[in-house]
Amino acid sequence: MGRRVRINNTPFTVVGVLAAGQILEVTVERLGFGGNAIARHEGTGLVVFVPFGAPGDRLEVEITECEKTFVHSRIVAVLEP
């Protein structure tokens, strides 16, 4: 999937395979600053920011914007609330 690197002695996954428009299944872990939900892609460990998500939600999301260590997404479907 992505390439693992260390930044300030913390491992991060670099986006290499993921691209805008891809659909992912994620589970929301917690709420972040600004109200976005924070989830991780199970295959790469990549951080996924999801607006309007709630902790514990299992979601199908579409990537809208890719950065080096995270992606922004939108909800396509709620699999489990």
C-alpha cells in the first residue's frame, strides 16, 4: 500500500496508492479539532478525516483530498451507526 516513514520519530504512512475518488471502509475512532471525525484506513494505517462522522461509526467514504500523511473524505454510506 503506502510507504512507511518516520517523521520526528513517529511512523507515518505516505500516500502512494490512494487517490481522490477512491472508496474506503473505515471505523471512526474519535472526534478531532473542528468537528471532523478521525478514522484510520485498516490497510495502511492512514489517518482519514470524515466530516459528520461519530465515534464507533463504520463508514464507506470517498477520498476527496490527499496529503502526505492523511486524507480528507466524505461519507458515501453508513454501514453501522
